[in-house]
Amino acid sequence: MARLSFRIAARDGNSAARLGLMDTVHGPVETPAFMPVGTHGVVKSLTPQELRASGTSILLGNTYHLYLRPGHELIRDLGGLHRFMAWDGALLTDSGGFQVFSLASLRHVRDEGVDFRSHLDGSSHLLSPELSIEIQESLGSDIMMALDECPSQPSTYDTNLRAVERTTLWAERSLRARSSGSAALFGIVQGGLFEDLRRRHAAEIVSLGFDGHAIGGVSVGEPREEVRSVVAATASLLPEDRPRYLMGVGRPEELVEMIGHGIDLFDCVLPTRNARNGQLFTSRGTLSIKREEYARDPLPADPECDCPTCRDYSRAYLRHLFKSGEILSSRLNSIHNIHFYQSVMAQAREAIAQGRYGEFLTHFLSRLRRGEEAEARWSHETGP
Amino acid sequence: MARLSFRIAARDGNSAARLGLMDTVHGPVETPAFMPVGTHGVVKSLTPQELRASGTSILLGNTYHLYLRPGHELIRDLGGLHRFMAWDGALLTDSGGFQVFSLASLRHVRDEGVDFRSHLDGSSHLLSPELSIEIQESLGSDIMMALDECPSQPSTYDTNLRAVERTTLWAERSLRARSSGSAALFGIVQGGLFEDLRRRHAAEIVSLGFDGHAIGGVSVGEPREEVRSVVAATASLLPEDRPRYLMGVGRPEELVEMIGHGIDLFDCVLPTRNARNGQLFTSRGTLSIKREEYARDPLPADPECDCPTCRDYSRAYLRHLFKSGEILSSRLNSIHNIHFYQSVMAQAREAIAQGRYGEFLTHFLSRLRRGEEAEARWSHETGP
């Protein structure tokens, strides 16, 4: 029996977009879905209630961070990550690999796993596929990810070939390491920007019988245009009947485009990280709240948005909070950005259900482009 | 007609404690009341909804900070401070004097006002009684404070005498500067630790016909024991039929004691500032959440508390957030501390209504003292 029920409820006639329903122990997840990132057992600055209210049904938890602090055994002993952070929705955990490759120092990859030193205290660790599964099971994840080797991009054919071979080896070990009765497990397709490697690796990973499939190594420095075609090609090689997850992507326009290629799941730190830097996503492009022109602006961040931030506060107030270095600035901006992302997802799902995804995509991208060109004039065009 | 309706609903038989009701344009305020401090137009890290949910009915706004950034005229043009920060409850604003004396550089006091340089950009300003009223009226305050001279303590008799004389002069000018139909205005009694100066100044300030009276200069470095008797003596000289406000005080045990001397209003940054430093107030004393002993503690911060933080989160999680430098740490700790303060106020009001304030005070202080002595053992005593 499958460890994750996934049902496709509707397909768009003119694209690969599909509307799905994943059933987890912690509730249903309608796809396409965006997963806010809960790095240290918290989506920075936000409570579970605020995430729920934004339309979030699934979060991503970071294995690397929680393993180092406070430790997966501590979280297990306290009842798991859901209880620890008071989140009762679905949780996907990453394998820890991506952070080891991007944050840890002195890392050394060998077949056994990745040797690395903690970015917190310099202590030495070996992250193996087996340890990654042990950590994710301790956290009580609903969807676990198999450890992969994730080279920074662009890198050579040979580097990507070795990463593909090792990732397959680790994928097999991850499946064997999983306890009976534990969570769903997704495999990750690597291969960089090389279509033949992606094709070969997709076939290998798919043959192993994972509950779902992810496309990795596409948010690590590559040129955007090339990524697009690689993702589209790879997505079409993944089985229709399992969820497809594009890791670490991305901007709203990338999400809507990739949904058109049949992607179901996304995660990204952009909405929360950019919020803390004062950048707000809107249906007409981004808005940098620190700009002088907003000092006396009585409009909400996005006049078309119905989030708590846009309901209660003016751009002038948001700018004041940002300039004053107030914690509430990060909160209100994060609430808006997460709400915006989830509202884009909800619109995408509705468009798929109505069989007009192509139309939605064109309209969305063209409004965004017009808005980006005219940020400075937006407030005057829109009116109170 | 009075600009502020204040009615005493009950008196404690064995102390000067009283239960009151202030009616403001922005809703009723039951006294004794604690006012969280909204320095930059925000109670640090919290939303108005969270403040309401904690039992807060009145906030304090800081004239000095808002005058410098974003500017009182900007706030006035955007509809006032209530609208700017989305707070629909009552607002008391200070005069700006205390911050000029404690934060600004190169300050020089003369009869006209206080010359100072902004701590933000070094610009030169003169804060006069008239400007203070203008700023507070621009903010749309419900209760304004007259500008006072607030010497750091302890200081000499002569210094305090000059401050008393100048404060009376400024009090008269503040009353004259107030527009017809604007908010209530409170006068401030100075005099340091000298009872004769306090007596003289109380008589002068009371004679001017303010809507309420404050005791100033008691949270600026003086020894606690001496402050106690000065406050008690001064409070008894202030008219029964107007609210009495003890500025900048203080710890929970000080609040409950001063309520017994007839104080109605308090403000203090302690609950929010200490929250950000990881100190939680509880009915059994303070708890420093960063301590190692809480690393695996499944109990809530205060097992007797029903705030959202204590409802959803363990000490282990709160410690993890603090150690990880997460914004949510400041939020959850602030929610708990403000809730604790407001719950002490609610208990105090109930005790007064039932004529057993002395009993409440004794019980409160003795639990607190026993708890402070035994912080390390508390978790084990209480049990899950």
C-alpha cells in the first residue's frame, strides 16, 4: 500500500498542469502547493496560526539545522517536530544534503556519505543516507527526502555524472533504511543542465519505486533560461501518478510557469527572506518598502490583497517599521508575502480546475511585467 | 465638562486601592491598568490583536520617538496614531521629556524648553511645552502628558527644586497650549526623593486643574526602598476623583504594591524588553529561558498561564528559538509577559472589587518570593 495517497482531480487541456490532492496523516494538501520553509523549526517570524490563515497546508522542515540544534533526538523525545513547533499540518523534511553542501565547511563527499563540520561550532559529522532517514523519522516527517549529492552549478559533465551515480546509490540505501510504517519518501533527480544525465537519472530514480519525485540541483546558481528547459524535460519523465516537487524554486513567475510543466510542489525562502529585507511581492511585481516614495503613502502594500497586513496597514506604516528596525516589520512583510504566494497557488489551482491554465499564466505574467516596469507609478494608477 | 470621565467603582477597605473606570473616545479602560509601551508606534514585536487578546485596553505612545521618526505631521496627515498603527483602543502619549533626558545628546534645559540633538541624526531641536502638546494633538492622543523636567536621581535638593519650579511653569503653559476640544491632559509631580518638594509640587500641580495626575521621576535610578515611601506619600496627596499614574514602573511586585497605595495607571518596557532578552515573568518569579535546564523541558513557561505561548509551546521550544536567534522568540516571550502583566492587573481589580486586596497582595508577594528562591526546582515541583 502506498504511504502517500495522491489523486489527480483535474488536468489542464493545454498544458501539463494538474490539480492534485495529497492525503497525509496531518491533513490534505491540495496541489500545486507552496511550502514555506521552517528552517529552525519555525517559518521565520510566523506562528502556525498565521501560516494556516495564509492558506498554507504543508511546511518544509530542515534536517541539517534541526540535527545540529536542538538535535533530532531531543525533538523525538518531545513528541516530534509537529508538536515541538505546534504545527498540525503536513510536514515535508529535506535530507539535509543541500544545507551540508551550501552551509557546512570542510565537507568531503564519499560513497559512505558527506563528512562536514557544523557551521555552528565546527564539530565533525558524517551525514549518510541512513542517518538522514533516522533524523527525518525522529522528526516525525510526513514526507521524507532521500539524501542526494547536489553539486553547485554550473559544473562539469563529469561532476554531474558522479553526483548522479552516487545519488542513485544513496537513493537505494535510503529506501532500505526506512522503517516499516514510517513516512513517505521521495527520490531526487540530479544531472545538472545535461539533458541526457537528467533522462538517465530520472529513469534510475523512478525505477526504485519512491512515493514521489523531486527535481534537485536547479536553484544553485545556474542561468534561468537553461533551467527552464531542463525542468520541463525532466518533469515529463516523472510518473503521472506521483507528486512532482521542484526543490528551492522560486519566484512567483517561475512557480506559475513550472506548474504548467506539471510540477506539484515548491519550496523557497524568498517570500520570508525578502520580507525581512523589505521586499514585498504583489500581483504587479515587487515593491521595495524602504523607498522614500512610500513615506506618506496611505495605500496598502497591494491594494488587491486581502491579507491581514494589507487589511490593516499602510505602506507608510510598513516603511516606518522597516526604517525603525522593528521586528513587526519582518512579521507583517512575511505575512503578506506568504499570503501572496499562497494566493497565487490558489488561483493556479482554480484555473486548472476550470481548464484555463494557459490563459491564467499569460495574464499573470503580463500583469507582473507591466507592474515591474512601472513600480514607481503603481500607487497613482491604482488609487485608494 | 471633564475631558475624561473617571468613575470609582469600588474601594478596598484596608488599603488605598481602588477600582476605576476611565471612559475614553477609544473605549473604556478599567483601572488599575497596565499600559504596554509602543515606542515607535508599535509595542515591539506585537500586533494590536495580540495586545487586545492579552487584556490590554490602553497603550502608551512615545512622543519623542514619533516626533523624530516618522514625524508627527506625517502621522496626523495619515489620520493619527491610532489609524497609523491600527490600534483602536485608548492611547496615552508621554510628553517626550523623559526620552529627551535619557536618550538625546547635548541637551540643555532652559525656561523656554529643552534644546537637544536627535539620537538618530544629530539634528537640533527645541522641545517646549507648546511643541509637546502640538505633537500629542497631532498624534491624536486620548490622554496627553504635560512636559516636565525630569532630573536623573539621586540628585541634589537644589536640582530637584529647580525641576519642580520649571515643571509647574511648563504645566501652566501646557494647559494654555491645549486646543479646545482636544484630549485629556495630565500634570506630573516631580520632587525627587524629597518629601517636602513632592508635597509642595503636588499642591501646585493639583491646583492647576488637570484631568489626572502622574508621579514622575521615580524610575530613573533611585534606590527602591526610598521610592516606595515617596510614592505612597505623594499618591495620598493627589485628588481621589482623578486617575493617578505612576510613570515607568515597573516589576510585577512593584505594581501590586503601588496599587495598594492608590495608583491607577502604570507603564513599563520591562515585560517586552525582558522578553527579548529571554526573561519570562511568572507567578513564581522570573525564568531565564536560555538556561540549559530547560533544554528538554516539556512544560509551558508558566504552567498556570493560559496565554497563547503557554497553550502551544514548551520551554524546550522557547529555549530553542532563543538560542537560534529567531524573531518568534521575541514574539512568544512578549506575548507571555504582557499577558502575565495584564493577568496580574485583572486579578488585582477582582481582589479590590471583592474587598480583599490586602490578602491578594500578601499572597502574591509570598508566592513570588518562594518562586524566586526556587527557580531551578520549579519545574519538578509543578509537574506536567
